[in-house]
Amino acid sequence: DAAAWHSPSLARLVVLDAASLAELRRSRAAIRSQLETEALPMLEDWFRHAIRDHQVEAACAVRAHMAVVFRPLSAAQLERRSVVTLLSSWVFLTTNYDGFRRIEPAAV
């Protein structure tokens, strides 16, 4: 009983048996949990320190990483914390990151 898994970022279809697919799902859940329980609190702490020390460039880098933690989630997986982090990161970056303003319209 094989299951197919396809990612838009992959150019090929990967066929997995049910046990392998289940293991990948367990591993993905474990990584997601670790990102949310260990990495995100650390990034939040770094962000607070950067803001306290008026290091806007560092704060922007940290905020971008905070958003990336939740970027691969589907709409069904979004929860309050992920939505708040994504939106507040977007607002912070669009108001503080100067790199967005340097992009030439023709290059987009």
C-alpha cells in the first residue's frame, strides 16, 4: 500500500510506502515542535534584546527568521501564535527594513 507525496519545490514525484510516509510525518511534527518550543522563544528573546539596544538591522534579521518558522504552514495549520508572529513580523519588516525600498520595480 504505497502513498505518493509531492512537493511543488521538487521536480519529481516521490513514492513512499505507508510506513515511510508515517515516519516522515512524525519527524516533521517533531521538528515543528522543536522550532516552536525551542527556536522561536530564543528568537523572541534575541528580538527583545535587539530592540532594547536599538539594533534595528539585527532586529529585522531576527524577525525574518521568526516569520520563516511559520512560513511553510497551510491555512488549516495556522493558529493564533503563528498568525500573530507572521503579521507582526511583516509589519515590523515593512516599516523598518530598508532593503525592501532598494528593490527596483523592473527587477520584481
